[in-house]
Amino acid sequence: MTRTTKIVFIGAGSMSFGLSMLRDLFTSDEMRGSTLTMVDIDPAALARMTGLAKLLNTKMNAGLLIEQTGDRRAALDGAAFVINATAIDRNRLWQLDWKVPRKYGIRHTLGENGGPGGLMFTLRTLPLVFDIVRDIQELCPQALFINFSNPENRIVHALGKYTNVAALGLCHGIFMSHGDVAHVLGRKYEDIDVWGAGLNHSQCLMQIRDRATGEDLYPLLREKEKSFDPAFMPLTRAVFRAFGYWMTCSDDHFGEYLAYGWEGGEHGYDFAGDERGRAWFAETIGKVLAGEAPPADWLTASGERGAAAIGGVLYDRKRPLESGIVPNRGAIPNLAADAAVEVPVIADAAGIHPVSLGPLPDAIAKLLTIQVNVQALAVEAAVRASKEIALQALLIDPVINSASAAVKLLDELWEANRPYIRPCF
């Protein structure tokens, strides 16, 4: 029996996740007859992505009703699923998050989810997220909030601690690491299976197995890694050799949480390449909408799990998802109960259910507990708009190597982000 629903996509103009979400919604028969409401504060981006959504909906015969609006509250009325892919002045502020700490001698990798950059992303992002969630609590309190925005772990932590809204964060980090270990093993991606648990961008692969036989592939990985190309993921492999487990999801992402993370590379994000990519993407969509270019591979699923989560809930599928960011509440017993964790989850009509893989290896749990505490203080700083707590969050962060540098960079970045920092309740 066909079931229909209302899906609201906030930040639908997103280059990172907008197209992926559309591809996955329109390649799923489970969404037929449902309403997709596209929301963005950028009229040009909203019009462009709505036009693309309507085109793909028609070409794939997906059967959704597509709407667009700049009025978030009007869109949320009656929604069952709310997708968040918002970002605030993303590249300009992120570049400051990257450059300012380096000016004061702080070595870091990306400046997005950990270190000073992770703190600033938290301070400016959580007030907007809480605005959205207050509207959800008023207009569609039973809706599932599906988050793609960074910093994922901190957003889900804050919502789990301070709201009653059901929240699920989604990230493709587990798939990246799945591919990396397959590469080292010399196996096809589809021939191995992995199970991971931990934090976003720092999951521990608890199991790596042959999909056909169930054979434990960790012994083979340890042997293969010894002679593998030393230029491939040196930071992740140094931690692997020391702790015995492979961590997600890349040297630059995982490295954000480590004092020595810069040893895996401190090149930062490719902002210039990102801007070129955005310009190309907008130009390509224009050509596709004008009939001057084919929609390339946009008529196939992207591999993200947003639509799968929606379908699992809508049709009560008890659908397993490889990874989701959720409030811990015992899923990883040796991490704080109020932390956000990334573990396998099951989606059904009752919501999103974490799958516990048991406790993390003791040394891994102790490594991640450091970051859990950093994230907890960063969330408190953001929800209270407290510069005092923000400094405390920096001073317990392993990326910070100087108290005076912490004060100076916080002063400078606080001023740059002042328009967006305010109490969340």
C-alpha cells in the first residue's frame, strides 16, 4: 500500500547535499505521491534547485509534488520529515576559522568539526538550528529532523540534551573508510563488510569481515598495512598501529580531534576549488534545465542514506542503516550517556533505534572521551552564548598548544562571528 508524507528540505540550495538528496528521493518508489517542499533563503539557489527537482522528478517518473518557499514556518506546517543542510556564510567564515588559529601558532587540519574551527562552527550554527527546532516543536512536533550540516556530532548532542525533537545525523564517513580498508586489503568494496561505532568522523571499525564467509579480516589488514604505500593515510595508520583498530574517515577529518592531527597534513580545505565547483555546478544545472546538456548520472541514487531513513520510517521497514548520529543513551556504554555517537541504526515507524556493538575497546574509548568533553563544553558555550565557556572548550581541546593563543584567536573569531552568536533558549 502506498503511503504519502510531507518532506521539508531546509537549505535545499546546498551544493553538498542538495543534489544527492534529490537523486535518492526520486529513485525511491517509496516516495511516490508525497510532497517535497524546498526551502532556502537564497532565491536564486532555491529557484535553480527547485527547477532541477521538478526536472528529475519528471524524468524519473517519481511522482512527487514539488513545492518551493522562502518561508520556513509555512513549509513546516504538517511536515513529517525535516532535512537540514544549512550553513552560515560557509566559505568566508570557514576560511577565517582556518587562517586565524594558524596566525597564532595553532596547527590543525580542516577547522570544521574539531579544534577552534569546530568551536566557531558550533557557536554560529546552533542558534539557527534551535530556531528551526522551535518551529518544528510548534508546527510538526512528531517530525524526524535529519541533519547533514556540520558539526554533526555537536548538533545532535545539543538537540538530544535540550530538546525532545527526534534527530538523526547522517554522514558518509563509514563508506569512505569501508573503501579505504578495501583498498589496503586489495579487495572489492562489495566483498567486505564493516561495523563501526564512535563519534562522527572518528568511528572505530569494530569489525571488518569477508561478506561471503564471515572471516575476520583484521589480521589480514594488519599484515597488508605494513607494506602498503606509506603515503596513503599516514595519520590513520599511525593510530591503527598504536591502538589496533581502523578509525574513520580520513586523515584530515579524524585529525581535527588530535593534538598531532597535523602530521597527516595541514593543507586545510580547498576553498578555491570549492568555489570553482559551485560555479560549475550552477552553470551545469542551467544547461540541464535549458536542455543544452544531459543530467549526467543524476538519474541514479547517490548512496547517501537520507531517503532510506525516510522510507524505513514511513513504511515501518525496520530498515538497517550502516551509520547514524544519535544521542548515545547507552548505545556505547563506555562513552557518556548524553554524548552524541555514530553507530548503526534501524529506521521504522517508531523512529530511529541505535544498534549497540557493545563497549569500545578501552583505549579507543579513552581517546574519544577527550573529544566528547570538548564537544560538550562547546555546546554549552553555544547554547549560552558564553565566551567564558568557549575559552574553556578551547583550553581542554588537544589541538590547542598555547593558552595565550587561545585567548587571542577566540577574541578575533568571536568578533567575526558576533552577528550569529546568541543564546539558544
